[in-house]
Amino acid sequence: MMHDWNDSWSHGFGGGEWLMFLGMILVTVAVVLLVVYLVRQTSGSATGGAQAAAPPPQVAPPMAAPPQAAPSAEDSARELLRRRYAAGEIERDEYLQKLADLST
């Protein structure tokens, strides 16, 4: 019995083997691209460069407040009392009592 050694099935990379080889390469490339895409999405694409952050908007410097007359001693005391109350250093009752004391 003789064997036909020219049979395409017995030699490597005959008809369908090329398609399987190319398919494996395409699947491998697709997996690598998917991993790269997922890494860039989760890292915020900080090294991507394509989506560079926009420069911050230009903000005009604040205008200087107009000069005011020097506050009186009573106004300074009220302001100090208000600041202490706002900072939580004194309670409401103490604040109201001292404010009433300054008014008299």
C-alpha cells in the first residue's frame, strides 16, 4: 500500500492551518489592545498626551477695597466679639450679654 506524500493534510501549513495561525495572531493582538485600552481608561489617561488638560481660565485680580475711615473703639470691640462668636470661642448667651454691655 502506498501513501500519497503530496497530501496537503500531511504537510504543515497547508490549506486551513494558515487561517488558524492568522486567527491566533488576530486574537492575541485584540487582547493586547483591550488591555491597553482598559489600563488607559482606569488610569485617567495621564500619560496619553492626546487629551491634555486645558489651561486654567484667566481670572482678573480682585479689586482693592476702597479706603474706609478708621473704625471707632466700639466698632472694633463689636467686630472682635462677632469674630469670637463666629469662631465658636464663646456661646450665644455670652455673645448677646457682651453685645448688650457694649451698647450701654
